Amino acid sequence: MTDVRSNRDRLDSARNKAKEAILDQRAFFLDADGHQKFLDLLDALNPPSGELRARMARKPVWER
């Protein structure tokens, strides 16, 4: 259980650092084409990786 909590803490920490980095970017300037590319990137769905698929397919610890 400690490993699960440790991993969760690491993920939470990484997420918080990413949020801080994004929120720290208060202003940036793009031309119309750059703005559209930026919006397209935000709207694009990332396909799940093989690692994510494997994690989602295995039984959770509490069901083993």
C-alpha cells in the first residue's frame, strides 16, 4: 500500500508542478495561424499509450 500512496504522491506533485508552470504563463502572443494551431493542440485527443492500456487492463490490487 505504501508504494501506491508513494506513486499517488509523486503524481500529485508532478500535476501540481505542471499546473504551476502553466499558470505562471500569464501572457503569450501568437499570430492567427499560431493561435489556431494552439487551439487544435488543446482540442486534440492523445491516443492512450501501450503502458496505459496495460495498466487499465489489469486487475486492481483490491480485487486480487
